[in-house]
Amino acid sequence: MPFKRTPQKFNAAINAMTLGTGDNAVTIGGASVLPLYSFDGDIGNAPKIGVEISDLGLEGECVGMTEFYAGASTPAEMAAKAEKMPGADFVCLRLEGADPNGHNRSVEECVEIAKAVAGAISLPLVIEGCKNNEKDAELFEKIAAALEGKNVLFLSAKEENHKSVGAAVGLAYAQKVGAESSVDINLAKQLNVLLTQLGVKAENIAMNLGSAAAGYGFEYVASTMDRVKAAALGQNDAMLQMPVITPVASEAWSVKEAMVDEADFPEWGPQEDRGVRMEIATAAACLACGSDAVILKHPRSVATISAMVAALK
Amino acid sequence: MSKFVVIGERIHCISPAIREAMAKRDPAPILKRAKQQLQAGATYLDVNIGPAESDGEELMKWAVTTIQQAFDNVPLCLDTVNRKAIEAGISVYNRSKGKPIVNSADAGERIENIDLAAANDAITIALCQKHGIPADNDERMAYCQEMLERGMMLGMEPTDLWFDPLFLVIKGMQDKQLDCLEAIKMFTDMGLNTTGGLSNVSNGMPKDIRPIMDSAMVAMAMANGLSSAIANPCDLRLMETIKSCDVIRNNVLYADSYLSI
């Protein structure tokens, strides 16, 4: 009997979400098939890649990064270079320095940085906070106001601060809200329910389902993303049809394989190569599981993942 | 693993308000009940126009377009013994949100409603009865086979026949309840969809008892695989039970707010 290929069709789709405005706007999501299953049907918009820069500059970065950003001394100057990185679809400003337990940069200062970065680029902008819930809520409100009309995505609203972030970012200033749940599928759905009950439109929400560097519990990330896509497409669950955006750089570059010095582990080879490999492996795995966008930082990772996306779309 | 389908039963010409609205072509009372049921969580709405011998075709067309236009093409279950009226309803039906359901075919006089569903790419409820109430599950399964074969011969997907085991009233037929549950299990094991008039079981019971009995029945039936019911979605206890059972069956992903969505 000849083989008959049966495409897996769903009567549902992931929401398409546009970031930025005008000619350089970028749209993520829109798939009505499982991740990258272009042989089954419409994968919507091919996965997009964000390039992450930090308000702390290049502190502790490897040579490949310092060379790429050579001559850039401010976040705005870095952003201008980041958007020119081959493969970049959007720029992500991570406001690490705002952390009250770290540099504790003031909200006003962060707003100025965000405005300068937004002014220096034409690609869409994503703002990542410092992971302190109260500070992020304050930061996001002020930055959302300062960048009104630029259609910026904020990462992220969490269970603890979703009300203030949702109300400011999503309702008052009509920006895009990232809903962050750390590899907790029930919470992922719950946050979307809470944000929509607050009045944020489902199409203005993206999910950051959390991640882990490859080898550090990634199987939980994989099963979470699988279940989310199965519910979104197979069960037409509107509360899980938001596109998924995954910050990969911060995870991949903070594990032992990416951090330890070559002098301590000579058999592992150069540190920078290891970091890039971790970043590529994690990003590729996230895209295969269902991320509609990943956020990376190393030029080699961005180039590699961009080539992968181009080959698969 | 798909979500339980509640077919809201409250647009029924047995209700004086609805009967009058249908006679006068007054949309307001019908749309009001449609809205209540959809807000309460109904997926499909049953539209029962009675036998409507004189003006069934025109009435069904009016009801279908009136309800679908008001509620974003909500999928409907067309409920009448008047076959021409069902066909007329389907002729104006918008299927963007789901196929129409023919309510209903059986293995007896109404078996041709399967032909009607097949000819119109519709779903049909397939009542496992021929003459009166089936005596046992051998009889139910024989009717199931007969209807399934007829539908498949006409090119229907087996999943487009929703088998109704015939829920029976507890007051008077208490000893038949487990049969009905077993029939649901057998249909489910064959990969078939099931539905039925759930509130039959509590017929004749005091008003305050009925939601309790209906909820218990739906939970036991869902444990056996029941995939749909024609029921009153405005019964909060029943809907909470169905939503909880959907979670337990892994039909719907749990979230703390699952009862409010």
C-alpha cells in the first residue's frame, strides 16, 4: 500500500502580534500547525530573533561581544549597532542595572536610557526589566508612558505584579504585555486569564513561558511548550494562543559550560565558543518546541539561528 | 481529548415565551435566552421550533439567521421533526464556527435524517432507539451499528454521528441507569461521540434536587466518555461540574480561574 501522508490540521491558530510601527514592524506568531511544521500547513510568521543589550554595557562580556560593539559606549550606541547585527529582527534592552539589590539605577535614569535607545533604532524594541517585581512595575509604567505609540513589548508581567503592569503597559499606554510564568503551564494560562479579565486584549499579550539552558532541565521547558501548543491548537484554548517569546541569552550564558575559564577546564576549549554553543543549542531547542521569537546576544548565535530559521521556514 | 460540548436547550417552543416569540417573529425573547446560555458557557444552541407543520421552513430560516447574526455565527442544533424545516435552516446556516447539528435521527422512522445530515455535511444526533425505549444494551448497540453503517455508506465521518444512548428518567427507571452509562462507555471505546438529553434523568424531581442529580449523572457519564449533552447551561452547579470534569479528563488545561472561563 502506498504511503499516504496525512497533514495534522487544526482549526485554531496562534495569535499574530506586531511589534514596532511602520515599515520596520515585525510580526510574530500566526501558525496553525505545530512549531516549524511547514510540511503540514501555514507556520504563520517565521520565528524572529531579538538582540539583547544591557544597560550595564559590556561588563564581563567576551571578546566577540566587545569587538562587535567596539566604539559604542552608551546603551543607545550599542542599540544602533545591535540592530545592524546580521539576523536581527528587533532589539531588546535589558535594564539589569535597575535592580535594587544591584546598581539600583533610578526609574528616571532608566526612562532616559530607554528613550535614547528607542531614538537610536528603527527596529522594534522590547524592554526587559531587572526581575524585581516592584521595581519592574514602576519602570514599565514610566517607560510605557515615555514610549507611547512605539508599540513596545515589556517583559514581563508576573503573577505578583500583573495588575500594575497590565494596567499601565496594556491598558493605559496600549503597549504589548509579556506574561511570564517560570515553566508552570497552569500559571501560564492563569496569567493570560487574569490579564484579559483586567481588560488587556488577548492579541496584545505574548507569553514568556520561561526557559532553561539546554541540559539544565530543558525537558520541562519542552513538555510545557508542547502542552501549550497542544491546548492552543488541538483544544482551541484561546487562553493559550498567545505567541511565545523566550529570552535565551540570559539563561544560556549563566551556566557553568558558558562561564568557567579555559584555564580551569582546558579540555573544554575556549570559553566564548562554549557560550555560543549553549546559546545556539538552547535557542534551536526553544524554536523547535514552540517559541515564536528568541532573544540572543552573541553575533555568532544570531547569525546561526537566523540561518536555521531561513532554512526551515 | 476535546472539550465537552454543551448544547443549550433553552430555546424550546415548549416555553410559552419562546413559542409566542416564534409565532410573532419577535427576536428579543429568543436572543435574550441565547445570550444567557452563551454567557453561561454553551457551545451550541439548540433551536426547537416544535413540529411547525405549516410554516416550519420559513420559521427555521428566520430563527437561524436571527440567532447567528446576533451572536457571531454561533453554531446551532436544529431541532424539529419537520425535515424540510431542518433543510431550510441549513440552507441559510453559516458554518464558520461549526457544522449544524440535525436533532435528531433514530433507527426507526427518523433514520432518513442521517441521509439529510450526510447530504448537507452536517452532524446528526443518532438516538439509539427504534420503537420505544431499548430493552438493553444489545439493542442499543444494534441500532448504533445500523445508523453508523448508514452514515458511513453515505460518506459521513463516524465522528459526525453523535450517539444518544437515551438518558432515562430515574423516577421509574432507576434500574436502567447503569445500562445507559455502560452504553456511553461502549460508544466511546469505538471512538464515537456521544450526547443526549441529560435532564431527562431528573424529570419529575423537586426543582432544588434536579441540579444535584443532573450534575452527578454528567460526572459519571463523563467518566465513561460522554462528549456532549443537551442541557441547561444556566444551571451553575451543572456547569461547574462539567468544567471540573473537563479538567480531570484532561480535555482542558487547568488554571485557577477555570470556572470563570
